[in-house]
Amino acid sequence: MIKLLFLLLLAPVLASSDKQCSSISIEKVNLCVELAISQREKSKGLMYRKDLSNTDGMLFVWKNAGKRCMWMKNTYIPLDLGFFREDMTMIEVKELSPRSLHSVCSSEPAKYALEVSNGWFSSHNVKDNSKLILN
């Protein structure tokens, strides 16, 4: 919990594209993620982006674990979506298609969701039960 507080309050650094970036890792692979904590940030997500580097992503954070559903309205790039439990272990990965209005939901309660470029999880050998680490 202290690490999460640190991540949310102190860890963001200014990335080269002027977005707020926090460092996380999964299976020893580092990522620079934007945090989506407020309802407004979660609603916007990665909408209107034309690209996403293989080292960037967006981490959605909820106060409590629950069934989480996402869609791709106005999102132009294909993404992978990992759902994570409260203990930060991965539940599953779902593929998201650009501009899809189809809701993709977690199969069990999730407290975190991570959007990354399509194929990222498989190319980095990240599987169910892999642990998300806040650096």
C-alpha cells in the first residue's frame, strides 16, 4: 500500500512527450505508464492516440476490486489489456480492437487494468499470475 501511495503521489516524472509517467515492471520488463485514477482519466483512456511505443502504457487504478469492463471508443490503435487482482497478480489478457464498442470484461474482480500495445504481453512472456511491480 505504501508503494502504491508513493507511485500515485511522488513517482510520476515528466516524459519526453510531456505526459506524466510512472515506472512499473512485469517479469523484469519496465514500462512507463500514465495513470488513470479519476473517472475522467479512465473514461478518456488512450482515446485519440495515433501510436503507443512498446515501452509505454496506461494503468487504470480503482479503489476496490470489482468486475471491470473496457471498450475502445475513439481509440485508434490495437491494444492488449491485462486485468490484475488486488495483490497485483495478472488475471488474464484480452485483445482490444480499434474503435470497437464491444465491452471486454474481467473474468474475476480486478483492481488494476493495464493497456499496452497489441502483442506486448506475449512478446514479453507475461502470463496469468505474473506480478505487477510498482518501481
